[in-house]
Amino acid sequence: MSGLALMRGAGLALLALLAPLAHAGEGRGDYAVQVPLALSGEGPWYRLELPMSLHLAARYADLRDLRVFNGNGEALAYALSRGGLRQGDGYTDNAVKWFPLRAPRDATGLPGLRVQRSASGTLVEVLAETGPADEQQELRGWLLDTSAIEAPLHQLILDWSADQEGFQRFSIEASDDLLQWRAWGEGQIARLSFADERIDQRKVDLPGRRARYLRLLWRTPRQAPQLLAVQVRSASGEVAPLTWSAALAPSSVKPGEFVWDLPLALPLQRLRVELAQANSLAPVSVFGRREGKLRWQPLGSGLLYRLPQDGQEVLHDQLELYGAPVQQLRLQVDERGGGLGSATPSLQVGVRPTQVVFLARGEPPYVLAVGNPAGKAADLPLRSLIPGYQDARLASLGVATAAQAIETAAGAPQAGVDWKRWGLWAVLLAGVGLLVLMALSLLRSRPDAP
């Protein structure tokens, strides 16, 4: 056999060894967690709001190891729509005018109004309806003019006079004409002096809808504070509500310190800390890091409490984190406030939801799968998946619902070692070694040149 033929044979042998690596396509068996999907509505495109349990079951925070399979085991085309604001949109803090609402001290009804508007509809003056001259007027609440804000309203940010401390609760109502009012829930602000520091809770969530006017009516009028500044945070794009994890137990507990380990780094928006005991008051600081070897970074601080007020219980158990991607969280509690009690608190984390949009092809049942250590990103842009796609079309797509129970695939990779990939690489290295040996044998068998 000539040297050229021998080398050609060695190359063909190497290609034969590489064939399993080149054609080893991924299938359902490569994914540790699989969940059946139920479809409703008009297809062939369907959208699924990814449950937090499945997000935490993924091996990668960016969901590169997510796939959708049909009943024939074929992977389907899909796109990921991240929750929160659409691209190019954002939050805006708007300073607004506010006007006091007054009524006779013994009156049981709501304050009446006489208003003056400018040509654009902006309020210029708000006067209480006058009663008998000898009736003493008291502050009942505040009217906010949000008529200049065209975007949905998402948050109130209030500041009030420094000499008013404690907790204040109020109802929130919205109107477009100052005649018809609709309830928008309740708000609560707080200011406490603690260990030579002042702790404020100034933000109140709104439902993310438009309104020209807001009315804040204090539950206990004598506690209505004198406002110094009012801002309303609006968003020019739609903001999806948060999706929350199940309660997580801490991995480390020390006096005044709790640590939680998440399965993967997530862009956390909020934390919800369990306050198991009544009459709890706890100033806290939150730190995070993406890996155990990195230094802890401060993420925020706040005041957690569960206290009685006016015959009712007031509760504040959440902290904002603004999308910081972390895998470990540390909560430090200033125990001079009494701490969190003897019970070990659980934690829930909230993130903006992710929607999976896929093109249903082939026969059901359709299955969502995550948990492939060797997973590589395969999602498409929405405009590639759905020709002529517009943002408004997302809500009209068919809906997929994930089963409650999470199935673990038999034989799927559970540990961090991908034995299949390592086996294929072993075959490749063996083939390279065989080629080297054949080349050395060829060189030794050639006669020396004259």
C-alpha cells in the first residue's frame, strides 16, 4: 500500500470516529426536567408564561437549555419574550401638583370640591366646599393632578414634613373627571427614627393604569401628613406583573444573618421575607453575589414590619432590588429592633416573567424541557418566528399551560458532568491518536532517500 493510500485510509478512519460527534443531535432524553403542555386558543403559534419553578430548574439563567418538543420528539422553533418593558421603553418620574382636601371635623362623608382648571385641563386651584362658618376644617387627604402624564401610572413617591413620624395608611382612588372615582387599593408610608437614623418608606405601588387625577384619603385624618414633594412614576411600555418563587429556606443561619442560595443567577426585582411573628420590626440590609468566591455587593436596605395600628395589622415584607442578577443573597438584620423572632424566615424572590412563544408542528403531546448541561441557545427573534409580528399581536396568540407537576426524564443528566459529551470527546481523541500512530508507522516504513 502506498503512503498516500495509507494516509487516505487513516483520514477515512478518523472521519468515521468523528461521525458520532457530528451527528449526535439532542433529544428529549438530554433534558432533566420535562413538563407536558396543554394548548388552548388559535394556533399555530402559542405563548407560555414560564413558571418560576421551571426557570429555577434550568441549568442557565439565560435559558439556553430550554426546548419545546412535539409528540415525535422533534424540537420546535421558539422565541423568548422577556418580561418587563418593551425595548426602547422606560420609567419616568414626574413631579405633580397636589392640593389639600379638607372637610368639617365631624363630617362623615368625603370632602366636596370646587375646582378651577386651565385651558389644558390642569388644576389651578382646589377649594373645599364651605360649611357653616363655625365648623372647624381638618385635612382629610390630598388630590394629585396627573393629567399631564400620558403613560400608565406605576408608583407614588411621597415626601412629607420631618416632624411627622410613624405609619400612615390611606386609600387610593382614580378619576378622569373628578366626579366618578374608582378604587385603586390602599397605600402605606412610614417614617421611623431608629438608632440615630431615620428610616423612610416613601414608595407606594399603583396598578399601572392611566388616570387624570388621584385622590389619597387618610384612614385616620389626624395623621394625614403635610406633603413636601410628590412624584408619580410612569412607564411608556407595558410592565408585566412579577412572578414569584416558592418559599425558599436559608442555607446558612447566624444571629442576625441569613443566606440563601439560588440554583442560578436571576435578575431579581423584589424579595418577600416571611414575618412569622406579629409585632415584628426589623431594619435590614441586603447583599448579593453571583458566585461564592466573589465579594458581597450591597443591593439595598429597608424596614420590615408587622405591627398593629388602629385595630388593624400593617405589614411590609418586601424589598426592591431593581433587577440585580444574583445567585446568593445575604440578609443582615439589625437586632436592636427585636429581629425577626425565633422562627427561621423563608424567602420568595420575584422576577419579571419570561414568555416562551413556539410554533406548534407535528403531533401532540407537546413538552417543555429544561436542564441540559450542554444546552446551547436556539431561540429565534419574535419577528423571525412570526412573520409580520407586532407587539400587540402577542396577546392574541394561543395559550399554552404547563402542568403543575415537574417530570424528571429517565436517564436524563442529573449531575453536573455531561458523560455523553465526554464520551464523544474520548472517541475523538482516540481517533486523533490512531491517526498519529499510523502517520508515524508510515514514516518509519519509508526507505531513506538515495
